Amino acid sequence: MEPRDPPSRLPRALAQVDRTCVRWGRRRLSYFGGCDYFRLSSHPQVLAALAEGLARHGLNVAASRTTTGNHAIYAAAESRLARFFGAERAVLAPTGYTTNLLVAQGLAGTVTHAVLDQRAHASLRDAATLCACPVIEFPHRDEAGLAAVLRSMGARARPLVLTDGLFACDGTIAPLRAYLRVMPTSGWLLVDDAHGAGVLGRLGRGAVEQEGANRARLIQTCTLSKSFGVYGGVVLATQTVADRIVERSRLFAGSTPLPPPWVAAALAALRVFRTEPGLRQRLADNTRLVKSVLRDEHLPVVPTPAPILAVYPRHRTARDILQRQLLRRDIFPSFICYPGGPPQGYYRFAISSEHSRDQLLRLSDALVACRELWQGA
């Protein structure tokens, strides 16, 4: 039966067929949407851990961690995540989006200004409004622009600088070490590394590791739903910041935490990630293959190791032609409108470790065929 369009602005529902394909209407198409970079959401060990966690722990603790819902599995996961990322402390969050809100509530009253990258993720924008202080923007990925904004605040300022680590809209990376150089010692740098964690850095610790940024004045937030394929979020910070979140965040105190089975699945995903180095190598190889084909054709490609391709159609007709070229090659046309990208929308393709060479070359071929109709970020 042909699926009906939803009664809202939501797109037509997709049915997952396997790790790299979806069913769209009556067609089976290669899927480069989403951000499950290693397809751990369907890894057998992760699914087994979820099932075992459900049988062992039940579905829900049904209470805040500050009352009677502080299950032992939360501390175990926080300890392992902190160790993996090289942070003093980790605090689990209900979702990746809410990690930044937890930080803002924890630091509210201790910072004088929230300084936000102009193209920051929506969760960072919401977090900035919770800091109980003026919100000021600085030019996108601009060290000098940030320095100028910080100088204008005066010597007594205690700023919180908010930025993505890896920008999901185009695959660019924030110059985190440069930001720390121009920040006062009284400031904090909050890095939403939802897309960088697991992808960037020698050990997969994200943009913070990739950029060689010191963690002393840095707070890294991550989602568990992208590279790790599960659900929830984590704040990686100093002991002082973690304590402030637990003590002062209404969101932390008033929320039911992650269901224990999901945490068990997250622990399994982290274990798979650490013990199967071939995952990251395949992702790097797949990314390199597609980007090299496009570079050889002199097409605009962001020169980072991010497994993300952003394609901006020059006009509506170009958008439609590119969609037809993708469908002709049995590729789902992942056109999106999302914060950080152009308001008229764009095609965004996320490469995974599990895409086949044939799928990758068909994607490259479709983009090359429409070379005159699109531009990069």
C-alpha cells in the first residue's frame, strides 16, 4: 500500500530495509540520510545488550536521579564515557539536544555573556537563552571575530562561548584551540560535538581531540544517537561543572533519566566502537573515495575528514533535476531544511562505514552529472 503524506509538514515516512537502504513508497533506495555513521543502531551486539538490559532492569526507573531513580548503570556508563573521552567527569542526559540545556542551567549566574557562533545548532541557541545573561553572536568559525567580541566585554567578563565542534550542515570544524587562545581565563568554551564524537580524532574523541584543545576550560557535549547508534546524550566536563549540573539544573533534577536498557546498549556500542577498529577505517576510506572523485572533477568539497557532503542547488529547477538523477541511480534524495543550512534547504549526504563501493560511486556519479547545478557550502 502506498504510504500517505502526513497531515503536517513532516516528510513521508521511511521504512528501514537494511543497514544502508530504505523503502520509499514502493522503491528500495540507498540511504545517505541520518547520521548513524557506523550503523551501530543495528549491530547484533548492541541489540543483544538492549534485550538483555530490558529483561534484567525493566524499561524505566520512573523517577529522577536526584530522588529514587539513580540506577547503578548510570554511574558505570558515566565512568566509561569519561574515560573514553579523556574527561574528568561525564553526566548522562535524556537526549543529545538537552546536554547543552543542562550545561546552561548549571552555569547560569556564573557567566556574564553567552557568545554564540552565528551558525550554531538550535540546541546551543536555546542553551544561550538559559544562561541568564546577554547573548551575543560572533562570525561563523572566525577567531578574530570572536576575539573582537570578547574584547568589547571588558576585563571583568566571564563569557561562555558556544559552538558546534563539527558543523553538521557542511562538515566544517570549529578552530577550538584558536578560540581558547583568545578567551579570558575566566571563560568557558561549550562545544556541541554531536557529529564529531566517534568520527574525528585519533581515538574518535571528536573535534576536541582533532583540534588538540585543552579540556581545562572546555565542556564537550555529545549525543549517543549518531556515531554510537543508540540514544541519549552526555556532558563531558570538569568535576566542578558536573557538580553544578547535578546541583543546579532543573532539567536534570526534574527529568526521568534514560531507560536502563538504552544505557546497556550504549555501553555495548562503546565497546564495539573500541574493539572494532575496522569501523573507523572503513568510514575514512568511504569518505575519501567519494570526496576524491568529486575533487578530481573540480567540484566543491569541504577539505575535512567529516563524512558529510552538503550540496546546495542553485535554484528550484536544479533541485528537481538532482532529485531525478539520484532516483535514477536508486538513491534516496535527502533534501532537508535544517538549522545552520540555507533557509531554502539543501541536499545533505552522510556517508557510513557500511555503504558499499557501488553505492558510493553511484552517489558520486549523480553529483558529477549535475555539476553545473550545485555549489558547496
